[in-house]
Amino acid sequence: MQQTWTRLLGITIASVLMLVSSLSLAQQAASAQSKEDRARDYFTNLELINQDGETVRFFDDVLKDKVVVINFIFSNCEGACPLMTHKLSLVRDRMEGQVGDPLRFVSLSIDPTRDTPAAMKEFAKTHHADHDGWVFLTGKPENLEHIIKRLGQYTDEIEAHSTMMLAGNVNAAHWIKILPHEQPPAIAEKLQLLIRDNETS
């Protein structure tokens, strides 16, 4: 009889532990989903158009599950935009093997009225940034304005736009600013730290 009760007790405890474990996993999944939903709500899922003329959703198709570095450009720019794009291309060279997964470079148009997909593609080619893992985005002016405001980089004066860049591990919700004077080795080191967030998040 004692053995029977012991066996039943063992089965009961095991069942409870399995239930607790299942509930814990369900809670973690719900929490992760909730975190993703909050990020989607904040950054928005507005539609943009990439340099190949394809429609993409900003969170689901550009940010989700990525480490991103974002700069803000207009294709007619002859000063800061080419310089910052060139700097990022040097950073990209240092991140070989990680570009695309998980790292993505994102260039957002601040002049979408003139920045057609073709103009963005030509800008990318001219400045040696026409690579896999680097997306140039234009689209409806109201969509770009809303997104750039969410990123804290909107300005009414195109010529006076900030050359600040942003980088973030989207899943870890870890975002940093990259100052214009920072050099490619330092930027690459910061991106490596963001990528390593995936191992601890």
C-alpha cells in the first residue's frame, strides 16, 4: 500500500511539474509576443517601397528579428549623405558573414517626393552600397514622416537633416545612437555588441 501511495504521489508531483513547466513556457511565449506587438505598434508597420520597387512593411519586413543600423538620406544630396553612406559601407566590410542575418543596413529617405525607388537604387550603386542586406526605403511622404518621427530624427528642412545614425537589436529592445564623427572600427564594435545581445536576451 505504501508503495502504491508513493507511486501515485510521484505521478502527481510529476504531473504538477509538467503543468507548471507548460504554463511557464506559455507565459514566456505570450510575453515575447506581447513584446513584439508593442514594438510593432511603436515603430509601425506602415508600407514603404525598397530600391527594387517592392512594397515592404516597416516592422515585419525590415526590423523584425534583426540588428539594424539606420541612416537618413536623400538621393540628391552631395554632402553628408554620400559621406555617411561610404562610412557605413566600410562598416559593412568589417561585418562580413553577419550582414543579412542578423545584421541589416537601412537607409530611409527624408525626401520621398523626389526619392523614387530608381533614384534610391542609383544612389546605392553610385556609393557602393548596392549589396544584399542593405535596404533603401522610400514611399508615401506621410508614412516616412511618421516613421522618422518615431525614430526621433525628423526635420522640416531636408538640407539641415541630422547625420546621426541609429542602431538597435530589435528583439532585445536595445537601441543606441551613432554619432557622425565615429569611425568604422568603433561602429563595427558597437554592432558586434548588439549582435551579442541575442545570446543573452
